[in-house]
Amino acid sequence: MKLFHLARPLVAAFIVALAAAPANAQQVAPTLSPRPGATLPIPNATPEHLAAARELVAASGLASSFLEVIPSLMGQVNLTVTNTRPELIPDMKATLEALAPEFGKYPEDMLNTAARIYTAVMTEQECKDALAFFRTPVGKKFIDVQPTVIGNMNPIIQNWAQQVSAKMMERVREEMKKKGHQI
């Protein structure tokens, strides 16, 4: 499972969130500034706001990413065990099938968590506006083309990051040399 494959709906949702129409002037926008990797304090949202955010998570494709995680993890557990113990293949298959309903409930937790995060960074109206976009033909196409876009961008981003990293290290060495340090 590739990280970018899981992240594609997040990227789509983020782009739409940035492009969403301004919120209704009567509604107060969340004051949190979304920073990548930051842990956001999640405020108590109204049931309507939370419902709109949940719909946005589902419509943007993000919820389907959560669904993909469980089978992938089960496959990894299966391979980890059966690669060294092939005699366990039949029992592992039966065990994982029996556990599937239990672990099938876990994506719902992530859907709720993602919805609560959206309530921290988007108003209810912004969630509804983004949701409206994802329900349009172009919004649906946007979601459908994300795997292709991300798949094509992944090697380009990796190459770009390597080039920037090398240039950064070169410049740091130059500047540190001016200060009398060799690195």
C-alpha cells in the first residue's frame, strides 16, 4: 500500500477546502490554522456541522481510503506469519476471515475523527460548499483522476525533493564554511 494512494483523497479534500467559496458572513470560521502534522484541538461541533463534515469525508473519497487500510493490514499480517510458517496458511485464512467483521468497524472511527478535524478547520458552510463541489460532475472527476495525478507526481516529487535537498546541503556547507566550519 503506497502512502500517496492513501493520501489522494486527503489531497483532493485539501485542495477543495482551499478553493471553497467563502462562508456565510453570519457563521464564525474556525480560528485554527491547519499546519501539516500539527495536532489540532478538536472543538465541540454542532450536530449539523459534524454531519456536513462526515458527508464531506465520504464524498471526497477520504472514507474509502480508510476502508482500504484494514484489508491491507490483514494481508500484511498474513504474509508476516505465513512467510515463516507456511503450514499456518489455512488457519490464518480462517482466523483473518473471522476477525474481518471486528476490524471492519475501525474505519468508522477514522471517518468520525476526520469529520471532527474538518469541523476544526472549516465552517459548516465551507463543508457544505466543498461537498457540493464533490457532488458535481467535475468534482467526481476530480476524485476519479487523483490516483493518476498522484501516481504521476510521485516520482517527480521524489526527484525534486532530492535536488532541493542536495542544493540545500551545498548552500549550508557554503554558509557554514564562512563561519569557519567544515561539514
